[in-house]
Amino acid sequence: MSGHNKWSKIKNAKEKNDQQNAKMYTKIGREIAVAVKAGGADPNSNSQLKNIIAKARAINMPNDNINRSIKKASGELGTVNYESMTYEGYGIGGSAVIVYALTDNKNRTASDVRHIFDKFGGSLGSNGCVSYLFTKKGVIYVQKGTGISDDDMMMIALDAGAEDISVEDEIFEIYTNPDDFDTVKSNLETAGVSIADSAIDLIPSNYVSLDAEKEVSFNKMIDALEDNDDVQEVYHNVELSEE
């Protein structure tokens, strides 16, 4: 497995300007709202909320924003209900794309997503049309240069309960069963490993390559989807060129 392009995306996200950060804070606020509705406002007893708060802090989301989102979701500051929606389709060159959204208006979001697919040579499909090409995994990123050798990190990860580990140029990518995600993270932290980022991800079973022109168009489609306020995550199986 390899998700080095995913890591590049995470690094870029942490370096975005203030306007882009504000948009990311809004998206994370929606995730917090859904997590609180599902499991309560205490991160100590709500692992989903705990993980989202860690994600928020990783991109320097202010604590005031985090606390306000929790209070709003728990009804202290009024509330908005968001519904989880998943869209599947095909990008240019037969690529597979899955879009995860949180929305308060399903018709608006579906129309927006369909328009973006159409605009960049793709097509929105039915549920299940491409999801079979992906496997849900927990992914934990550990940056190199922390004094741990490749072999030692592999042993530490496996001892922590990981399923697999990929050694990239600047990052270790540690893969887990989604059900074991929190346990593996905790075990790694107990072992003294500093975690750079982590997420439940959809990993393609196979990647496809696009020529330079198609890749430019594909990237524009992904950017347009990610820029939509309702879209939380976009998954795909394109092996993008290194930037």
C-alpha cells in the first residue's frame, strides 16, 4: 500500500493561508457536530470526537472554535443538523472517485457535485459503482528523522497491532484495521512514537495513471470538489505525479 500523495495533501493543508484555513475550520466544525450528535460532547468517552479534535489541532484550529463547535452541536448555542452523504463516480480517464459530504441540503449538494463531475469530463454514478475498488483502513503517519530506523519502526508498528507499514521517502505510513485504529494509535504513543497525522481512509486496491493533460484536468476537478463547503473528503485511485 502507498498513500504518499495523501501525505503531500496533508502537508499542504497544514500550510494553507488564512482564508483556506477558515474553510477547513468550517468543515471540521461539521465533523464535530456529527460526532457530538452520535457519541456525546466528552472526547474522553467519544473516540470519534477525540480524533476530530486532534485533527483540528494539527491544522492549528483555535481552541475557541473547537469548543464553540462542541457547544453548538450539544445544543448550547443553537444547532444545525447535518446529514452524511456519499457520492461515487468516474473522473477523466476512467478514474474512480468517492465524495463524502455533510450537508443540511441534500438537493443542493447533489446538484453541486454532479455539476463538478460533468464540468471536468467525469460522470456521477450510482452508489456502489466504484466503492468496491477501495478498502477502508486506518492510516497513521509518522515522519522520519525522529531517530527511529526503518526496521525498528516496522517492529514497533507490528507490535502495536498494525496490519502493515509502508516506508516512503519522508514518512512511515502505518495501516490498521479500522476497528483497531484507536488502540494502535495509543500503543504507538505509549511506545514513544510521535504521530504526525492519522485518519480513517479509503485505500484503492489499484491505482491508475493519467497523462499530463488529463492529470491537470483531474486535479482541477478534485480541487473544485474539495473547495465545496459541503464536501468533507474526496477519495480517488489516481497515482498523481510528485509535486
